[in-house]
Amino acid sequence: MAMKIRLARGGSKKRPHYSIVAADSRMARDGRFIEKLGTYNPLLPKDSEERVKMNMERVQYWLGEGAQPTDRVARFLEAADVQPKKVRANMKKAEPGKKAVERAKEKTDKAAAAVAAAAEAAASTAAEAADTATDAAADAAGTATDVAAAAAGAVAGAAASAVEAVVDAAAGAVEAVTGNDDDKKTEE
């Protein structure tokens, strides 16, 4: 007789409750069984002790008699350290497909290019503004070196803060573009 340790469903519609039973594998799922070994209530929280209850002495006895646990019961036994953990095939179902990976890569490349272009434009604009301001200060002050140096320092500080503001704005735009995708993924 081929013995199985498996779940027999009870409870009402949409309110499942399972009995862990030792049964002949030829019998129906909810049909005749030899011995009830415990219960499983999937409606309880995962950390609840009442979720899975098993009579471990009788489970050990039936395993010794050659009974084979089903996949779900085997997981319960692994969690209770009765059986060693079995390596299962990871079917990679959670990984995105090739096209989705390509689209994501293109999107990040595009965002990085936008940030680089914004930073480059801000740097060139700041350099031009610094040159123009230095020239204007030198013309206005004549040959006074003190005034030109002070103006150049002030303009350089203003240009640096302008570059910083543009880079921050570009980084914010990139976060907004990539952040929207993260929100969509978490909603799914």
C-alpha cells in the first residue's frame, strides 16, 4: 500500500481548513484516511502557533513506515526540523523578460544622458556668465585689479551655485522619472 501524508480539505467555501492525514495514495483527497496527524489553518497569521499543529510522534512513525509527504506537508516538516530542507527548482518566474529588461536599461540610459546634458549645459552657461561678468567688472573698474578680482570671485560663487541648482533639478527629474516606475511596480 502506497502511503502518503497529505492535506484533506475541510471548512466551508472560501474558508479552508485542512487536516493532515496519513492515507492510502489511491483514496480521494478528502476521502478515507488511516489516521489524522494534525491540522493546518491557512487563515491564521503565519507566526501563529495554531496555524500548523502536528502529532510529531505519529508523523515520525508514518515516515518510518515509508509514507511520503506531499510538497506542502514536506514544507511543514522542514519548518519543524523533522526533515532536511530540500533544494527546489527556481523557475525564475519572478524575473522580468528580455524586452522589459531592455526597456528599463534604455530608460536609465536616457535619464543618465539627460542629467549629463543638463550638467554640461549648466557648466558652460556658468563659465560664460563668469567671463561676461569679469569683462564687465574690468571695464567698469578700469584697471583696478581689486574690483575685478572681487567681482570674479562673486560671479564664480554665483555660477557654482547656479550649476549646483541645475544639477539638483536634473537629479530630481531623474528621480521623478525612475521613481514613478518603482511606484507602479510596488502597486502591482
